[in-house]
Amino acid sequence: MAELQERLEKVVLRLDLMGMRVEQALADALRAIKDGDVEAGQRVDLHDSVIDREEVEIEQECIRLLALYQPAAIDLRTICTIIKVNSDLERIADLAASIGKRTKHVVEDGIDFSRYDSFDSLTETTTDTLGRTVRTLRASNTTGAQGVIDSDDLIDESYRLFVRSVLDTESKKTGGVEAAMTMINVAKALERTGDLCTNIAEDIIFLRTGDIIRHADAFDEQTT
Amino acid sequence: MELEQTPVVDVTEMKQLHEFHSALPEQADRTEIPSGGPVIVSDGFCLYYGPKAGVRDITMDIYPRAVTAIIGPSGCGKSTFLRSINRMNDLIPHTRATGRLAVNGQDVYDKRVNLVNLRQQVGMVFQRPNPFPKSIYDNIAYGPRLQGIRKRSRLDEIVEKCLHDAALWEEAKDELKKSALALSGGQQQRLCIARALATGPKVLLMDEPCSALDPVATGRIEELIRKLKTDYTIVIVTHNMQQAARVSDQTAFFCLGDLIEYGMTRDVFTNPQNKQTEDYITGRFG
């Protein structure tokens, strides 16, 4: 096998591992916030620097591969996809870290997420979508990628429901605004995670087909 | 109450930037086949060396004002096809052509074709620069003289124009009487291009024109190719994938005498439709 393909295989494996780390980080952050485990939340935040370093190293290797081998076709699409997915995974890890950090406020303000069914629905849909994103990335599977894209609507809907019920409930309480802000920020991080999973799924479709499906509406408008 | 909006960007500057951007040349990689009909039409063309086929059933249209690259592993028939366009293969004994290969609507393998005229219409540049052991001036004037041009002022005009077109005028204008063999390799190759242009061809065939040149000389030839395509139909055979990707608008991939894939270069190099093409351009075989 050519050296480029060997090096590409290694970097693809590193990205897969990064995906698993990010999945774990989000799961840990959500467990911390639900259980009110401040230390576990801090651990997620501390672990984020490991993911940051990994992101930089993956990007550096991609730049080296572009410079040294001038790849084409599937090799070129693989490297472009890795660069973009790598960045999106790192941003999901940042969101997980931000949720982890908020555990402290959640405990201090006595926030209880368990009172909101819509929060469970939001966390379950988001973690399931992220898990499927990571598996789809590993299998480089367009059907799975389309499924991830479709899930984003569910996440958005869960987010809207949760925000509505938080506003309805917390606004009636004294000092409820701060608690509502914290809860909505956590939910917003999950909603953004869904968006980033969609980006990754779109990149997987590009990798397999060479088609950029992002913002297709904008191009349709231009041609009509 | 309507709020008065304070512009956050300098509109004049934005307009200037927009105008500057609009004035920039079109993106280098073509997205569609150039307008106008094809200059070269190959329809089921085969060329045999004795019983063995060098190329088989080649069907492709080559368009004007564009560079078409032919790529493929050694022995795939790319040079055979290129040399068929101006019948250079006739010099090899026992060659036989079937199918149709036409330049500007004229079947080049028609018995009535005048080979001298054909080769004036379809110029060729070879792998190694091969200037005649004559002066720079005489190298370029050689073809026009064969065409019967004798008037010195007309020849001067042709020599100057061709040297300009081949981006060699500035370097050679004061040394036109100097032997062409005294030029550097890159300059010699540009001289060969100037010589090919002197007979007023419509098509330029280039058979690995940079394989004997250093990267700087290669860069100048590639720049020249991009400039020349506004006036000429250029077909280039190259082993250098990056060169094909850089200079061509369309790319044809040949393998074992067959045309495997032919399309816009930007598509062939980013998303080839055929597995063999993909394996070749990514270095997995060939």
C-alpha cells in the first residue's frame, strides 16, 4: 500500500478515536449535570484539553499530507472531510465541557432537571444522534448520515419544548431567571451538538459521493 | 418610530471590493465544456501496430480554447492517440487505423489528406526540446519558409509574434542570430513551441513537454499553455498528475489502449466515476 494511504488510515483511526472520546465527554457531562456531580463535571472540562491537542495534531497531519502528497479523488475528499469533521468534533467537546462546567451552578442554584421530561427527551435524542454520527463516520455510510441529518429536527423540537416548559415554570419563581438561563444554556449546547452532527453527516455524504448537499436551497433559488 | 441606521461598513469600500472581485479572471478550473463544436472528433478510432492494438475504439470530442490532458500508465496508448492526431505514427511501419479521427471536420486518415498541410495545422511539441542546430531566428522561420514565405519583413514579423506568444521574446530579442542550442532546456522548449506556432496551427499537441525540465522551467511552460489556450486547441500527454490537474480543462484517462474516463478535470480529479481512474490518480495502481 502506498505511504499516503497508510498515513491516511492512521489519521482516520485517530479521528474515530476522537469521535469516541467526544461521545464519552458528552455522556459524562450529562450524567454529571443530572446527578449534580460537580467533580465529574470538572473532569469533563479538564479532559477537553486532551481533545484540543488531538484536534491540532490531526489537523497538522492533514496539512502535511496535503503538502507532501498532493492527493486527489477519494484521498483528497477524505482529507478535506477529516479536517472539517475534526473541527466539528472538537466543538462538540467544547460544548460538553461547557455543560460540565455548569454543573457547579446547577448544584448551587438547586436546579433539578429531573422535573422536566422534555430534558430527558432532549438528552436522549442528542446522545443517540451523536453516537450514530460517530458510528456512521466509522462506517462511512450515507444512509446512516441521512438518518443523522433527519434527527436534527427531533433535537430542535425537544429543545423548543424544553425551553418553553422552563420559561413557563421558572418565570413564576423568585430568582427563577438565573436558573432558567443556566438550563437554557445547557439545552442550547445540546441543540448546537445536533447541528454539528448534521454538519458531520453532510461531510460523510460528501466523502462518499463528492456532492456538497449543504445549503442546497440557496443554490436552487439561484437557478430558478 | 424608525431608528436611523448607522452603517457599520464603508459602502464605498465595499463597492470597490466588489468591483475588484468582479474584474478578477474567471476561476481557473472550467466547470463546463467550452462553447463551439469540437475541433477534434474521435469516433471509434483504433490504431494497430501490426496485429496489436495501440488504442481501441476511442470515442471522444476535443474542444477549442481548452487544454485536454491525456493521462494513463505507461503503454496505455496515450502517446499513440496523440501522435495519431497528426499522423506521426505513419512513420512506424505496419501501423493501421480504423474508425474516424477528424480535425476541423476533415478525417485525418482520409487518403486525400496532405500530410504536410495536416502537420502545419496540427503542431507538435515533444518530450525533449529538439531545436534545429540553427539560429533562434531560423528555427522559427523554417516552417514559414517551407510554406513559401520569403519576404524578410514578413518573416521578422512572424518570428517576433511567435517568440512573444511563446514568452521568449524578452529573453531572445537581442540574440536572434545565436544558436538555438545555446539556450537553456526550458528556453529551448519554449523555442520549440514558438516554432510549432510559426506555421499557424489550430491544434497544438504536447507529448510530455516538461518531463525534461526543472520546476521553474516547467512552471513557465505551464503558464504558457494557459495563455496559449485562448487561441489554440491544446492536447497534452503527461505522466505528472498534478500537471494535468493544474493546466487542463478536460482529462481523459487511458488504460491498456482503452479510454476509461473522459470528463472535466475538476471532476475527474475530485470525484472520478470509474474505479480504475480513481485507483490510478490516487497512485493505487499504475
